Amino acid sequence: LYPDVDEAPAFTRTSAMVYFDAPTHYSGDNVTKWKVEWDTSPLFTSADYSYTEVYSPTTWHNITGLTMGSSHYVRVTAYNSGGYGTPAD
């Protein structure tokens, strides 16, 4: 069960605000942190790959340093005592 990600994030020329929350049908331990990843490759394997960990209760992250005119891919993964779950694209 992947996190719910807001599909209408706010963008600027070099940044994107990403909002997320626990999955709708989530059952298990509380989410203690989130892994927010972004890249210019949909495989998340390029030299531009970056990530950060966001600790609960925060459910947003402002990704900065993006390049206007380039495609960027974002995914968010929840973490709890069972480890990381399935990423939401």
C-alpha cells in the first residue's frame, strides 16, 4: 500500500512542493518517516537522482534545484517498523 500523494503540487521555475499522507487503506504501525525521491530518469538511476527523508508528522517537502524545461519524476515511500513500503509515483 503506497502513500497518497497530492496530484496538484505547487511549482516554481526551480522547485516543486510535494504533499503526501498515509495510504487510505493503511493498517499497521504508524509511519515514522517518508523517503521523497526525485530524478530526471523514470528509473531513478541518473546522476541527477536525489532524495531526502522527512520525519512524521511532517507530510510535505519542497524539492528545490530543479531545471525548468526538464521532466522530473517524484516518488514517495512510507517507512514504519516493518521497513519501507511500496513507493507512490
